[in-house]
Amino acid sequence: MKKNHVDVVVIGGSAAGLVAAMTAKSFHPEKDVIVIRKEEKVMIPCGIPYIFGTLGSSESNILPDGGLINLGIKIKVGTVEIINPTDHTVETNDGSVISYEKLIIATGSKPFVPKSLKGVNLENVFTVPKDKNYLDVFFDKIKDLKRIAVIGAGFIGVEFSDELNKINKEVTLIELQDHILGNTFDIDSCIIAEEELTKRGVKITCGVKVESLEGKNKVEKVVLSDGTSIEVDAVVLSIGYTPNIDLAKKSGISYNNQGSIKVDTYMRTHQEDIFACGDCAQKRHFITGKIISVMLASTACAEARVAGMNLFDLSTIKTFSGTIGIYSTNIGDTTFGVAGLTENEAVKQGFNVITATFQGMDRHPGKLNNPHYQKVMLIANKNCGLILGGEVVGGVSAGELTNVLGFIIQNKMTITDLMCSQIGTQPMLTASPAAYPIIKAAEMISRKMIRK
Amino acid sequence: MKKNHVDVVVIGGSAAGLVAAMTAKSFHPEKDVIVIRKEEKVMIPCGIPYIFGTLGSSESNILPDGGLINLGIKIKVGTVEIINPTDHTVETNDGSVISYEKLIIATGSKPFVPKSLKGVNLENVFTVPKDKNYLDVFFDKIKDLKRIAVIGAGFIGVEFSDELNKINKEVTLIELQDHILGNTFDIDSCIIAEEELTKRGVKITCGVKVESLEGKNKVEKVVLSDGTSIEVDAVVLSIGYTPNIDLAKKSGISYNNQGSIKVDTYMRTHQEDIFACGDCAQKRHFITGKIISVMLASTACAEARVAGMNLFDLSTIKTFSGTIGIYSTNIGDTTFGVAGLTENEAVKQGFNVITATFQGMDRHPGKLNNPHYQKVMLIANKNCGLILGGEVVGGVSAGELTNVLGFIIQNKMTITDLMCSQIGTQPMLTASPAAYPIIKAAEMISRKMIRK
């Protein structure tokens, strides 16, 4: 049995593992870093739905290794069988033992499969794992299948539906809740998303439970709680992901009751030489302080940077201050973005909220150069005007507009701060300076606060 | 002579006047507000270059009055002849005297015309005032003129050149400095802008002075300092604007030696019941604290909001904290944005700077859905990592990406803060979470700082 030493071992090769390794090496160039991952080729996680329509193959969706290689980080394809925190070693499936000074667990997440759902193991029932081999089989099989039910209308389900629709599948999107994207957006945005998706040809069925999947060998029918059923050739399950902590569990790393690895603000587990980041690591909300479940590559990368920076050199100014949840997606030409708490969630969490929505155009004058309407809702704390969250519907620039909201929330800005803020505008690129939607929504909230 | 009283009188109807009036009325709904402006129809200032190409008429570029009217703000078309601060009255060109409680001066700016330049009064030598009547004549005349020299390659000059080129004019852009946009961007961005504009058919001549304009009655020739000359049918002068403070001057309002009205952080002039905002008002740099000349509708609107909020009710948390200068423009498909200090300017101002540039794609994977490269340079203070400025070259979303930079600077974020920040990413809308250019540039600076 060969035994090697590598200063920093990173387990997992997706967004969190990649960025953790690169940050570790950048900030501690004298240390050796290795990434152990199970995939030969890693999928860009958020790109997966686009393989099926816009991209046309998984080969166009590969997370490049150049960043690792150029920094001199080693890549080992294999799985870690066990971590021995006391010895500071990991054992891999090829029988190697690698000792480490610091370890980063970035084992990600796996699709949630409701085991109790009848018919879940039928042929042509697919999940959406971050696994190229699985996706290639899925992709090949689905080519000849026409009628597809996508179950679960979060981001993945919505993006998948739109992509499958692009390649002329008959798509039905089924959601238990009353609206698609209902966990992430307030109802107004959800309704617009439903309209857009319907307009494009996707059939949407909300407020129903899937009772069972029926069929002989292959899935043939989705039976719903309202007594109806849908004839299908394939089913895509997109009802969420669970943290992949099997390795952590069997290695005695502490995890919380949501099934994710407990971490502090430096991203350290209870074993101080073992860090965790990404989908497998615990998320605490930036505003509420509560433990939540958010799985976003962008959040994972932020955590990975914090982990990488603090490995050998703790710093209180390099900590992770809680998960915001900054999401965006698009359906056709329309972009949907959200940062922070929705109104619904803020109220549920006990905040006294005040909101306003402003709608304008993303060009000025509004008819210039391929314009799109732009709608921003701000959610603020009534007591102090602190921005708790924001939602955007717009054109392609609304993705970055959502990031503007993200920085506003991270910097704990208030309605008043926004009213005094400077922005940059340009006719072909943004809303008018007199009607920049974030500032206008802030102004509307100000006005409401004065009138009280 | 009729004498009226209006609680708040706003002089000027462009971006600053409009927003000041609307904010005043929103925050003080019990007060009467009037806007006195000289234009029947107001031009959207930043839209003016686009009248000539993309929009096709000034009628498509009118700042709507609905915002004023809906709030119950009166509009009076006319000019104010004099302000009497002691009496709290203004006298207008129709002989009216209006007494006010608070006055806001938003008289804007006017094109700088070098009086000493020989031939400046020849026919077909145009300036770019915010004046519909003038622009309509300009537009009509230029239709039949082919060879046009645009003198001065700031934003207006560049946008004008591109627009005139779109309608098949033979455009030569002439700039005294070594590069176009040289006052606003560091040299790398300027060179890209030159390449883009040249590729589109605009001829660029930099590093030469215009010695004279020649011609009998109409301009026929631009004579340059290098001894050459350019035959032209028309000339567009876009060499800057000067604050329009004639009224303020003759009314005894204090102004600085750059010719703009002195204001405090509440946007008050030395006469405490008289406020000023927009191009006519003094600008103090957010970072250097020095008095500068920045004329941007977006800055003007921010100042106008501060003026409007503080009219009757001063608040130290509603002050203007200094001008950042957040600019963006586009040439063809390429967007150029800048916020804060350029590297060049930061060094000149005495900052010890460290910079890094990251280039990636604005989609991920990078080939997805009409992508554009995205390049961000960050300029930070070496001592503390504070972000002093940033520059962006990218696609259409780079306008809002520039606003992300603007909020980063306004919140006095450091390189370390950025390394710990969360962003939102989506394949069709933004760069990859592992290669978000602002964060990557921050990481590159971190790495340089460690290596020292």
C-alpha cells in the first residue's frame, strides 16, 4: 500500500472543489494541492439543462481543468472510501492512502429520489445528476421519446422543460405547489414565468401531487392526485437535491438534521483541519441566521473561496457571512432574478415588511434597440428600511441587475441609502437614470413610509 | 404684474429638474411644486446621439411629462430672468413674479464652443445642445451632407460617430489626446473601443489639434496641427460642456472656479433655501474629495433625489457622498463601462495602486447563446485593498455589471470583501460562478498582494 502526503486534499471536482483547490493554491502557493474526484470529465452544473436543447451535447458543457493544471494542482480520478481525521489521512478506491495537512470536503449533492413513489424505477424515468455518463445515456434515450413529464418546477425543472420544448418534445411540467418556481419567487413573478413558459409550448400542471408512475417496463403514465393521468414516454424527476455526505457520515464528521455538514464561518467542520463547502455544507441564512437548504454553484464558489483562504491562516475578515441566495434564470427572452428574502418568506420569518414594485424598460428611450420591460420589487424592513430582498423580471441584463441587488443586500443598505446612491445608465444598455427600477422602487417605499 | 406663490420652484426640466421636482413632491406631498423650463418638449439627454441613427427622430427621444403631471407638479414653459434670494422670488420672461419657500436650480450645461477657433461660426458646424429645435434643424440639414468630422472623442463624440456611420455618413472622429475616450478609460479599453469603431467604418484621427475650420460660407475643411486637412460637408463639435450658471451668476449665487454652483452635501447653495443639482452644480469626487467636472444624467438624478429629500427636512443620512462617475457606452455589440478612478487617474492622485484584469465569457459554457467576452479590470489601493475603480468591456449585460462595480465602490468594499462575496450566476445570463470576472480580478490582486 503506497502512502503519499499532499498538503491539501480536496474531495470533489465540481464548482466548490475546483474553486476551493484554486483558492488554496493561490493563497498558499508553497503547499501541494490535489483534487480527488470521481468524474473523468466534470459537468458545468448549471449548464446541464442546456445540454438537451441549446448546447446539443454534454461535451459542450465541460468544466475546464485548465485552471487547476495551470496552478500546478494535481487531479486524481477516483473515490475516497474513508477519511481518518485522527491520522489525517484519506483512503481511496485504488488502495492509496494519502495523508493531508488540511482537507476540504466538496462532495456536492445528489438528486432526491422519492423511493416510496410507485414506479420510480421504471425505465425512462430519469433524474438529473451531475454525472456525464448518466446524462449521455439519458440524452441518447430521450432523443426518440416524445411525451415527457418533468416533475418538480424549481429552476432545474423549468429550465429542463424549456430546453426539451426547444427540441420539440411534448412537455408537461408538474408541480405540487400552486405555482412554478414558488419556493424562490413571490407569486407575481411566478405567474409571469408560467405565462412565458406556456406561451412557448410547455404544458403546466400545478397544485397536484404525483401519486404514481405506471407502466410495464417503461414508464407510460403519470397518475396525479386529482384523479387524472398523463400519458408519457419519459419522466424527468427534478424535485430537489440532497447533500451528498455519505463519506462524511461514515468518517464521523458532524452534520445537522437537514443532512448537511456542520461548518463555522471559516467553513471548518468540527474537525478543525477539515473544511467543507458547497452543496454538502451547511447553509445559514444571511438575514435570518437560520439553517436553510440552498444549492447554488455561485454560493458554493463563495464558500470555497472562504475555505481556501482560511486553510492555514484564519482571518475574521475572510469569513462567510451567511447565505443570501441569488438566483436567476430565463425563459425565452425573459429573465427572472431574485436575491435575499421574498416577501412571503420575510413575513413568515417575522419581519414587518414594506414592498414596492416598479416597472419600466431596460433601454431609454424605451423603444431603443431590442428592449425588454424591467420590473423590480424591493422587500424592505419597515422599521429601518433595510433591504431584505428583491426580485427582477427583465431582459438579458437582469442577470447582472440581480447581482446589483445581491451587493445591496450584502452591504446591508437601506431604502435611504438607495435613494442617495449613484448608478450608471446608457440608452442602449440600461433603464433611464430617472427610472432606474431599483431606485424607483426604493422611492416608492420611501413615499409609503412617509405617508404612514 | 401678477405675483404667485409656489412652495417649491424648480428651474430646469432635464433629468435633474425632473427628478428633483418628483422627489420634492413625493417627500413633501403637502407642498406645491412647479418646474419652470425653457423647452416645450424635453430631450432625453443621453438619447440625443441615437436620434441621428437608431431612433430616426427627436420625437422618439422625449422625456415624458407623465411623472410630473401624475404627481400634480405644474410645468411652466419659460425662462427665469432673475432670482431674488432675499425676497425669495423669481422673475420670469413673461413678467411673472413667483415667490418660493425653496428653490432648486437645475439649469444644466451647454456645449463648450471654442470661440477662438477660426471658422467655428461657418454654416454646417454643429454643436450638441439638449435643445429639440436646434437638433431638428441639425438633423434635417445633415441628411444631405456626406462627409462629417466629429471633433472630440468623449462619450458623445464616440456615440455620435457610430450613429452617423450607421446612416452611411463618412465619419472622421478627431481627438486631441492620444486615444478616444482617453479621459474616462485606461488605455487598454480605449484601444478596444478604437478597434471596434474603426471596424464599423469610422475613421479615427487622434493626437492632433484642430487648427481651424475653413470654408466660404459653409464649412469645407478641417485643418489639423499635423499640417493635413480633411474635406468635410459638416462638423460636429463634441468637445465638452460647461455648466449653465448664467442665471445663478447674475442672481449672486456662489460658484467655484470651475464655473459650477457651490453646494454642500445636502445640495444646498450658500443660500440655504436655494438648492442646486445636476450639471450646473459642483461635483466633489467620492474618493479624492477634489472638485471635478463630471456631467452625467445618472449623477444628476442622484443629486436631485438628495436635494428633493432635504428641502424641508435635513437629514445627515440623506446626503450626497461624492461623485463616483459611473459611465457606460456601447459600440456595435461591445459595451464599455467604468466606475470610480481609472488606474491612470488613481496614480496621478497619489494612490499606491494594484490592478488586475480578468477576461472570460458572459455565458457559461462560453459558447452558449450569443456570448460576448467579458473583461474586468479592478483598481485597488495597495495598502488596504480598497476598490478605487473598475473597468468593464463586455456584451449588453456589462452595463449592469458596471453598476455592480458602482455599488462595490460606494460601499467601500475591499478585495477581501469581494473574495467573500456572493453573486448569482446563470448559464444564459452571466459568467460562470467559478469565473465571475469581478471576483476573479479580485483573486488575482489578492495573489499579487500575497506574493509581495
